[in-house]
Amino acid sequence: MTEHLRQGFGDHAPDVADVRARCAAVVGDRHVLSASGDIAGHLVERRGLYQGQTACVVRPGSTDEVAAILAVANEMCVPVVPQGGNTGLVGGQIPFETGREILLSLSRLDRIRAVDPMGETLIAEAGVTLQRVQDAADEVDRLFPLSLASEGTCQIGGNLATNAGGMQVLAYGTARDLTLGLEVVLADGRVWDGLRTLRKDNTGYDLRHLFVGSEGTLGIITAAALKLVPKPAERASAFAGLRTLDDVAALYSIARGVAGGAITRFELLPRIGLDLVLKHAGGTRDPLAEPHPWYALIEISGASSDGAAERQLMALLEAGATSGHVVDAAVATSGVQADAFWTIRERLSDVQGREGGSIKNDVAVPVGDVPAFIAAADAAVAKAMPGARPVPFGHFGDGNIHYNILQPSGMEKADFIAEWNFMCGVVNEVVLGFGGTISAEHGIGRMKQHLMAEIKSQVELDLMHGIKNALDPNGILNPGKVL
């Protein structure tokens, strides 16, 4: 059924005008968009890799309206593509080109329903931006630690649907770890009210974990009970220059021994990445006097303002220098300087596109294998496409490396991007050889759906298909994505 729906229903397609009319009866005419100027921004993802069509963009304003729309869609066998802030990187939020799918925008579900500083919880609707969740937590002297470069635009429903990660996973976990409960509309329009804020509930299957990371294929998340944490009283940041990846790994081991769970961020950058930021991001500067092949950006947080975070940071840098792993380092002496360090890391993703084509790989391997993986991937890329420029960077502390590849000098961008699947396959083969994953935090979506049969066992696929068929027997929820 799913493939039939994705391809546009064949001869049994519902009348588009009828679909729009029934949606308008639920949400009102002004919240059913079909004019090209109104829907264009919903139909293409940020890198322009996927551009689809839709019967209409529907903008429900409540959970009840989402439920009513899904009930209509299920009855008419009309597929539904949920979309939050449209910041996804694997095309999961973009409809196919048939024009038969409804695009369900959740942006109007934008209320923060409750904040409980004592219980350290917050309940937000799916359309609330990540930045607003962070700000609401800050207002009660708490922290919501999920942090992404797109946090001003991305929405919490999409963050949970893709199990977003970010730079603080090392200390606080992924979006899944920060989710206590969910409100979800099922394919037939029923609503599961699982907005519990309990820290312990051992009463059967934990259903929230089915929907977090499911990319809208099992149900539509309309609200979430989120876990807050105490705000750190102090933070200390350093930008360290190192000769080799083995030195980075050794410094990470030293850091874990010195600071343990106080390490909130430990990020990896190559020199080529720093050069790109300095070239294309105005207002940035090299934190160190001399260039180095590799850099580690480190943040340690403290629960009290007693200087312990900075003392731990200095201790690990001194140990790294004494052992010969750290060549040079700069320690931030103010919040402004710390922000300047982390801006370099945050800008690295977007500046690569200014060099031409950039093929993205969001992968993870065991932390101890990161140096060997990057070396092996570099060799494989050089063999497959001489002149291609790898830019491996990312979350060293959890093994999640964004192994990006820039086009060779003199190659046309379109010709390079045409090799996307081939070059990703080159990298993925290396990743799987280390027992890693081809998607650490971006999801599967449209981009990697065709790889699932290669990376999942038949038992896993059977279980996933069984869950999908049980929750969405008509295959209307984001068909052609993930599975």
C-alpha cells in the first residue's frame, strides 16, 4: 500500500479539490494553502537537493485539528508529510513530485503549555522553536541542553521526530534522552495522550521511544514533555592545536580522566575547516598564533561558581602538553571569547557550500576508532575521486563525525553533486567496516532510505515493517521515508 500511495494512487486518486475542501472544513480556508507563492518555501529543503509538489499545505492550529485532518486523510487514503521548521538534512520533510500528498505544517502549534522548575520539566507543542524552549527554560533558571545551529528556526516536533543530537550529547544525551512524554496523533486520527512528566514509569512498553526518531512515519508528534536540567554556574572553554588525530584521542582520554562528566562539549576540527571559516565567515579569527593540522574545542561546566571548571580545563591542557599531545592552546578569558571559539565550530557547516559542492555524511563509529576511521575514509575518497577534499569534523566525544567532501578544484559543481550517492557509498563502506552507522543524528528521510536493506538485518526490517503496518495500515504517514 505504501508504494502505491507514494506514487500517487494511480487511477484511484482522490480529487485534489475535494481534498482541499475537506481540509478547509477542519482548519478554515486561510489555513489551506495552494497558491505557488504561498507554498514554495515548504517544497524545497535548505540545500536544494529535494523539491516536491503538494496538493496543499495544511496548517492546523490544535491537536484536535491535526487529529481531524489525519482522520480525513486516512479515510481518503491521502498521504501526509509532516513538516516543522524545514531544517531537516535528509529530505524527510519534503513531499514527492506527484503533487498528491498533503503537507502538514505544524508551525501554528506554538504554545508552551507548562513549565515546572521544581520538577525540571517543560511541555511544549510541536511548532515551538528550539530557541523558544531554551529561552523558557532559562527564564526559570534551568537549561534545555539540546543545541543546534538551526535552533532559531527548527521546531521541537521535528527535533524529536529526527532524534536530534547536537554538540552537548556527550553530557546530556540526544533528544530521545530529553523526552519524558509525548502527545501523538495516530494515522486514523486517534490521539495518544502520553504527556507524562514522570521520571519512572514501569508499566509496560515505553511507547514514546517508538515515535522519537520515527520521522513522522508512525504518528504525528503534537506536543512533548521535556526534561530540563540545572543551569551550569560556570563554563570554561579552550581551543587546542594538535598534530594528529591520535593526539586528539589521547587528549580526550585525558579530559575524561580529569573532568569526567563535567565535559559538556569536545569537538573536532581539521585545519581545512578552520581555513574555510576564516575565509568565508566575517568577524572570525584564528585563536592560535600558528596553524595546526587538528583542533579540539573543549567545554567544561561547573555546578558552582568556584573556578573548578577552569582548574580542570587547565589541568587537562597541562597534562596534554606535558605528554606531547597538545602543541598550543587558547583558554577563553571571557564569555565573548568563548562564544568566538564556538562560533567557528557552528559556522563550519554553512561555509562549506561557498567553496562549491559539498557532499555530506553524518556518520558515527566507536569513539576509539575515530582516528582510524578518518584515515581509512580519506584513503578511500582519494582513490575514488582524486582531488576531492575531505572535511571531517564534529562530535568527537560521541563518535559522530560529519565526514563532508568538497569538490575537486576545477570540477563543475553539478558534476560533483551528481556523484553524491557514489561518494557516500565509498564512505559508508568504511563506516560499516568499523561497526558504525550511516546516520548518527540527521535521520534517514529520502536520502538514505534505499540503504536500509544494506545496513539492517532482515529481522530488524521485519520488526520495523510490522510496527509500521500496525500503526499505519493504510501507509499514509510520510510514505517512502525511512522504510
